[in-house]
Amino acid sequence: MVADEASPFETSEMLATFLASTPLLSESWKLCTVAATAPRSFVTERSDGGVVYVGFAGIQMACGSDSSWRNLVPLDSIGDLPLFSSHRIKEGDEAVMVHAGMLNLFWSIFNPFQKQILAMMGNTNTKSFVITGHSIGGATASLCALWLLSYLQHISSSVSVLCITFGSPLLGNGSFSRAILKERWGGNFCHVVSKHDIMPRLLFAPIVPYTAQLNFLLQFWQLSMTSPHFGKLAVQISDEQKAELFNFVMSYLHSATQDGEGSAPILFHPFGTYFFVSEEGAICVDSSTAVIKMMHLMLVSSSPACSIEDHLKYGDYVKTLSLKFLNHDNTMQGNIPDSSYEAGLELAIQSSGLANQELAIEPAKECLQMTRRMGPSPTKNAASLAIRLSKVVPYRAEIEWYKAWCDQQIDQMGYYDLFKGRRGSSKRDMKVNMNRHKLARFWNNVIDMLERNELPHDLATRAKWVNASHSYKLLVEPLDIAEYYGKGMHMHPNKGHYIQHGRERRYEIFDRWWKDRKVTAEENNERSTYASLTQDSCFWARVEEARDWLDSIRRESDTTKLAVWWHNIEKFEKYAMELIENKEVSQDVLAKNSSYSIWVEDLRELRELKAKVKRFPHHFPPSLDGEVVP
């Protein structure tokens, strides 16, 4: 047996045991119970070591007779902070969406939450946040954690965030789940789900017909969390209604686990790590598909009444896990397999509470096997990728040679304009274009591997990869821009200028890598010569937009539009001059016949003509309204 095979299933149970050995679960649940009786919608508590706990109660969500229990709405930003900015949705992809009702609840508490968190951030003793919530409060906690992760990333803070939910309902669609994975935030979310609890499984089913029963259940759960005696005051649903709801959810959850014709479309998807708890122990699962299958297998042995009561028993489960750890009660029952791989798998099945359910054991094993990491480890992949990086260096070297050749040409057009205006198919141009595509494939593959968790989590912060991706972007993106405008793609009805409509996602990701890097002291030194590559890889795209503004001014008579275009032109002119003064442009920008030099000359002539119009207005047609078409 290969040694690597032992780790996945042992880790599934061992990670759960480790989490149970820390105060995280018990402290989080304690704060949830405090929040249930607090006058505010959330409570905070500062503990030793700079850890701040924030707890949300299981808030009752009002829902009418419409489809509010299944509505999804886009989630692009929270406040002024954009989310998932490095993973722009491609054309045809499903938008990132979340549950409308839960998002509304989040908005109702966001301002006071944000204010209190920012105040705590001002305390230098704050090292980490643990955000927790029970029931629908868990969904609110997840959205709050998502905002905090985005904010901390935006300000490049080292403060850590962990979100722990108990019996939380599903929150978003598949794109939402994938976006969190791509941001590498999956490990920041731990969803504790008990073996029988129906709440985390409700949204697999189109439960709109059961809105009235759900409202009664929410009221019962909320009052019971406040006080067991208060739960008796809530309107109870009949045993028949409980059975009907249970069977309805079970049928759709079963369909969600099927492949092919028996499968059903899934509107809501799991995200993050799931911590499944039972009387026998706990296991951790982070594969979305495996989570759904485990939810089904564990609920099969439940009953309608138990599925409702279990939503209130997380305190008991947390206490049981803590006692098991203190008593070292994690030994395997029965015969211990010789293979550590099989032993780890058996231990995970035992901890899930499925060991006594003969029909569920084999499906559960198959499910847990899905969580195995297939193929080489991320570290081995990174080493292999480094070798492949060295093999694509010649492609980049040939493009650098092409740039040097362009800069020496007698027509003084420069690198960008020569590639943009190339005619025919010279051997040199074809070679450069082919190398451009090869490098794009290589870097796209790097990003894909990173987003599939096949590379180390810190690869995007390693100097070697940050510098290599930045150099690639500065060298090659001008050619992509030249291709875009040379083929007139900006004039396509469904397109527009490059930065908004044509830029590849890899460049946006590399922008963020470069922005988040650790700046060395040498980088702050003033340049004594012009850069070998213009430090703004989108400079030529900005030049093309500025040329378009000049053309628009020549044709336009509307003073409002003219004012906007002149403002844009002056802003770009100032920006370009700063780059030149700081020597952050390559000499090809200043070439006599480059697009930028021609634009500067056109702007000078237009200003001179504009000045003449003001001095001699009677010599020019009044319809021009102060502007002139040369």
C-alpha cells in the first residue's frame, strides 16, 4: 500500500477529533445560546490570546406564501466592497447568488456589525475572529465572515477568520460555492451538522408548499432556544405534517445524490468544510458532492420527529465530543484492519454513526473515498510546474528579442504599433504570435491548478511566481491589446474597449498577486533610466481610449459630453506624464511614430485650434459650439 493512501480517511476523523479538543466548538456554542436570549441580534466576547467571538442567534425569518424560501439574488458586493473580484464571471457562467431572505436578514444587522468589528480591528491585541451562529443565524454568520474575509484581504491584514455554524441552512448556488473555493476560503468555514437535523437539508427541496409549517417550526426552534418551556407555547405541527415534510425533503435529497436520469437539479450547494456529528463521534468532509451524499445517508436512519428535535441538540453533541476527547474514547470497535488505509476508513464510518447501518456502510465508504486527493500532492505539482516554467522561458526570450528588434526599426513605431499593424504573415510575426498563445496556455493552466487546490495555498505569494507572472504580463499583454485593436474587436456591437470588455482574467489575477506582494526596499528607489517594460501593462489600452475621446470631441457639439471627454483626456494626460517622469515606461512609448506620440501631437493641434476658436469665433461655424473638426 502506498503511504499517501493512509492520510485521507484518518484525517477525516482526526481533524474532527482535533477540533473537538480545542475550545472553539464549546465557546462558539456557548455564545450562540447567549445570543438566543440577547436583546441584540448578535453578541461579542473577547477571550485570551486576542480571539474575538461574534455570535448570532437563530433568527426567525418571516416568509410569506410566495417563493421567498427559494429565491436567489446576485451577490456582487457588500457595502462598497466588491466580492470575488479576482474571479470575474465569464460570459455564459452562472452568477454568484445567495438566498434572498437570508441576505435581507444580513443587511438588517450589517451596519452595527461592521461598526463594531472595525472598532475591534483598531485594537492591536485582536489576532483572530471566530464568527458563529445557530440555525438561520449560521447563514448570517457566514455572510458576515465573507465580508470580513474580503475586507481583511482588501487591506492586506494578517488577522484570521473562522466561521463556525450549527445547523445552518444552505446559503448559495454552485457559483457561490466555487467562488469561495477559488478565493481559497473554504477552510475558513466549518458547518457543524448533526446526524438527523433537517434544517441544513431543507433547501435541497422546493419547500414553498410547506411555508406555513416552516414558519411554525422556526417559531418553535427560536422559542425553544430561548427557553425549553417557551417552545411549548409555539404552534405545533401535527405528526402527519412532520412526516409529510420529512419524506418530501428526503425524496429530493435522495435525487440530489443520483447521477444520470435519476438526478435532480440542485439550486443550493454546500460550501466550506462540513463537521458531521453523531453520538459516536464526528468526521470532517470538504467535498461538495460527498457532503450531499453524507447528508442523505445520515438522515435515512432518522424519523420525522427526530429530524426536528435534533436541531436543538447541538449543545449535547458538543458536550459529548468534548467528553470523548477527555476520556480518549476514540478506539475502534471490532476487528482492526491490517491496512492503515482501511483502518482510517473504518474509523471514519464509526465516527459518522453509520457503523450499525448495514445498508449505509458501503455507500458511506464510497462517499468518503471521493474525498481522497487524487494524483500528486500540491508540493510535487509545484515542483513539476517550476520545471515547466523553465521550459517556457525560451518563448518569452523570443518575444523580448522581437521587442528589441521593433525598437531598432527605422520607422520608429515601436513594439506595440508594429505588432498591431503587422500585415501578411512573416515568419517573425507568426513565431511571436505562436509564443504568445503558448505562454497564455501555460499561465491559464497555473491558475486552473491553483483553483482546483492542486498547488500549495501560498503559491500566489511566493516571490518566484509573483515576479514571473508580473514580467509575463508586462511583456505579453501589450501584444494582446494590439491584437484586440488591430482586429477592430472594440468596434464589435457586443464588445467595447479592452479593459472593460477584452481583458483576460489571468491578468486581473496577476494584478492582485503583484498588489499583495511584500514590497522590497529596492523597489522604492528612483529609476535612473527608462524601464525595459512599461510598468502599466494596460497603458496601450488607455492610449486607445484616449484616441477615441479625441475623435469623439471632433464630432460632438453637446457641451456636457465634451466636458466629460476633456476631463478624461486631461486625467490620462497627467497619468501618462507621471509615468514618463518616473521613467516607468519603455522607450517604445516615446518613439516618434508610436500611438502615444501621435496622440500627444493630435491633442496639441486640437488645443491650438480650440484656442483660435475662442480668439476668432466669427471665423468658425457657430454650430461647432466652441469645438472644431480639423
